[in-house]
Amino acid sequence: MLTLYIYWISTGLLSLLYLFSAFTYITKPGWVRGVLTDLGYPGYLLQFMIIVKVLGAVAILSRLNVALSDLAYAGIFYHLILSGMAHLGVNKPQGAVPAAAGLILLVASFATQNVAREDPSRHAYLASARPSTMIERL
């Protein structure tokens, strides 16, 4: 039961982080373009990042397709790593805090997804708390 709570809380908070980020990108595009430029990225990534952030959160929450959900987890993982490293690379460690928090939420969500969802991810079976699933997969 605790695993179920961990999954839904971490998944909900991760999705809120991404949806709030997309909302910020929409409502403050000038500021976001400035941050992207300071990090060394082109400003035209703004529109792409809005779409990707919303679709990633929707794919994980809805889990209409397990493979698509796993792809969203992977994309969010790489985004958070690169975001955190970009902020650290320009000596702005405070900007890496949301990425670090997102990574913690992502790991918790990914590791507990097979307990909380009916269709298990074959990529997360080692992280799940169901040993019988691991034996069946091996």
C-alpha cells in the first residue's frame, strides 16, 4: 500500500513540476528565452520544450501505452540531467535544484510503477517490489 502512495504522489508531483514549467514557458516567454540563452541554448527551443513537457506529463499520467510511458520517463530523465548540468556549468547551482528534485521524483515514480499499474513495464521490473514478476520475466 505504501508503494502505491509513493507512486501516485511522486508521479503527481513530477507531472505538476513539468506542467507548471510549461505554464511558465507560456506565460513568461521573454524571461525563459533569456534563461535559455544564459545557459547557452537557442531561444527557439521554447516552443518545442512546451510541447515536450506537456506530452511527457500526459504520457506518464495516462499510461495509454506502456512503451510510450517508458519513453517519456527516459526523455524526462535526460532532460533533468541535462538541465541540472547546464545550470551547474554556468555556476548557477540554484537553478539545478528543480532538476534534482525532479530526478528524485522520477526515480520514485519509475521504481514503483509496476506495483501501481495493471500493465507492467518490462523495463522497470527489476525496480518493482514484486519478486514473482522478476522470476517470471527471467
